[in-house]
Amino acid sequence: MLTQELTPVYIALLVTFCAGGIVIALFYSYIERRSESYKRFAAIAAAGPVADRVAGNDESRRRKAVEATLRELEDKQKIKKTSKLTLTARMRQAGLGWNLRTYNVICLIAGAISFLTSLAVFGVGLIPSIGFGIAGGLLLPYLYVNGKRGSRFKKFSEEFPNAVDVIVRGVKAGLPLVDCLRIISLEAQEPVRSEFRVILEDQTLGVPMDEAVQKFAERIPLPESNFFAIVIALQSRTGGSLSEALANLSKVLRERKKMKAKIKAVSSEAKASAGIIGSLPVVVAVLIYLTSPDYISLLFTTTTGHFTLAASGFWMMVGILVMRKMINFDF
């Protein structure tokens, strides 16, 4: 009896479930798409605004590009450091228009002058004069090239911050980088003027700006030119404000110049002490020779005196090198 009374209820529930199943079957795809849409909207809302995400992606991409560029430049510098600098490159860095033939001719002339001077003026024997001639022919031109190279690098370091300031002011005024380089190549002091003229010539021949500046850093192997090449390479490959980067570079270069002057001032006392200590034995020997020549002549006339002079000269040279190492600062 109870079962017959509940039969309509069962039928009603079955009809309800069947109707619900039919509705779900008909609208399942629409409901599923709505749920997926809600999930995507929730994920986007949790990630933040679109502009922030785009800016974050751009910043991350730019950071990766900067890291890759710096790694590439560092690898190139390691290769350059391992490669030996040729004589032609040294003469080019010294600002001399010599070739290898000219250098060899100058070596022969310097050797002949050294030989004749030692033989005729100082009255040295033939064999020692030949030794002096060979030493003079090999050493004097080499020292001259090194001296000219160091002097040129010093002038470049003093003038280069002014050239960077010209580029900064020109870029801020709206001038292209090439026009700023052209101004420097016409109005700057040597050797900055000639080096920037070479950059423009390379640019005219179709060399990209970053490669032209890298060649410039190879011609002038100084930290200042290397910094400039890195800034230009990063800006050309990754973008950014060139005027701001070069302004920071100019500030760094001028701070380095101040630091160099400060180091020179602080180490001047040590250099004066080293000069006095190094010259003291020679001055004392000369004074003794002038007052008592017989007393010191034993150093020049006996075998024991010769050994004493050789040992003293060796230890004086060691002391000079040690003092030079102590008062030279690298920064």
C-alpha cells in the first residue's frame, strides 16, 4: 500500500532528473566555456594589469639583452688580452706613420750612432762597441715608440671627458650621434680628434656604429675608451637613453681623473723618498771619488771591487723595482 502511494513521487523525481539531464546535455558546452572564461579572467586579475605585465616582460627582455651583450664584450676582451700586440699596432697607437721598413732603417741608424759614439767618443774597444751598437739599435727605437705611445695615451685621457660632454650636450639638444662625433673630429684636441675622425670614416664605409667604436677601443686600449665602447654597444643593441648613459660615463671619467690626481699627490712623498734613497749611493760615491780618489779606486781596479760593484748594482736595481712597485697604483 505504501509502495503504491510513493510510486507517483518516484515518477516525479525520475522525470525531474531526466529533465535536468536533458538540460545539462543541451547546455553543457556553454556552461563549460563560461567556467573556462571565468578561470582565465581570474588568472588575469591575479596577474595584475596588462601594462604592468608588458612592462615587466620588456624590462626582463632588456635585462637579458644587456647581460648577453656584456658577456659577448667580455669574451672579446679576453681574446684580445691573450693576443700579442704587434709592432705595427704599437706604432699606430703611438701616432707614428712608420711601417716596418722605416722602423728597421731607424734601428740601423740608431745602432750605427751608438757604435760610433762608444768607439770614437768614449774610446771603448771594438767588441764592446759592437755590443753597444746592437743594444742601441734594438733598444732606442723601442723606447722611443713606447714613450710616444704613453704620451699620446696621456693626452687622450685628459681630453676624452670633454669629448664625451660634447656628445651629451649634442644628444640632449636633438643632434644625431654621428653629427656629435663629427663636431669632435673637427674641433677637439689631438689625439681625440684623429681617432673620432677614423670612427666617422669607418661609419661612412658601412661599418655599424658599435663595431666602429669597438675598433676605436682596440686602437686606444684604455679603460676610458673601453667604457665608451661598452655604452655605445649596449645602447645600439638594447636601447635606452644615450644622453643619460653618456652623462654617467662622463661623471665616472672625471671622478677617475680626480682619483688619479689624488693618488699622484699622496704618492709624491714616497716617490721623493725613493729618489733620494736611490741616488744616495751614487752621490756618496762621486763625493768620495772627488775627495779621496785613491780610497775608492779599488772598486775599479781590483777583481773584488768589480764584484762588489756588480753586487751593489744588482741589489740597487732590486730595491728600485720594489720601491717602484710600492708607489705605483692601479685603479
